[in-house]
Amino acid sequence: MKIADGLKIIENGWIRKPKGFRVRFHKQTETGIEAGLSPPPGTAPLDSDITAWRYAWKLWKATQTESETGTPGALYNITVVDDQDHPFRFYGTGEFKTYNPKNIHGGDGQTTGEVHT
């Protein structure tokens, strides 16, 4: 079987290859907490999960001081998601990972930040 034929089989249902990655997070603002993605929707996603995880780690480290005090700019529940907004496993361990997890209660009664640590 040619590789191209094998890739078609994989693409058509066995293993879905993500078309890109984004870092999902909650950001502390002056007025509360907002959900966000980076790169934002409508722009090109990151093409590598490793790049996305390194970016997530750097965002966490860069906002660590703010998150300890809860000041604006703090980032919580930092994780990597695929092109369908599903959490993506950390490349180093194969486990789901969240940097700076924090329970955040939304207006819909949902709590986030407690699933992955």
C-alpha cells in the first residue's frame, strides 16, 4: 500500500490528525474572568502540539506572579486544545495537563479548571 493510500484510510476514520492547536485559558481582568484562546479564532492555529505546549508553559511562567495575587493579567486553566477545541495530551507524558488550574464558576453553573491537573 502506498503511503498516500494509508493516509487516506487514517484520515477517513481511524485516527484524526488535528489541523492545528491553540492555547485555551481564563484571564483575570479588572471586571472578572474571561475565557480566551491564543492564537484567537479566525487566525492561523499553531501547527505543532509541542510548540503549543511550550507556548502554554511560557504564558504560565510569565503570569505566575499575577496569578498568585489574583491581579489583572493572571492566566488560569492554561491548556492546549486541538482544532475542534478538545483538550490535547501533553507530549512529554501522554497525560492531560493544565497549568495553573483554578476552579472558575460561570454564570451557567458550570465549573471549569477541575478536570485536568
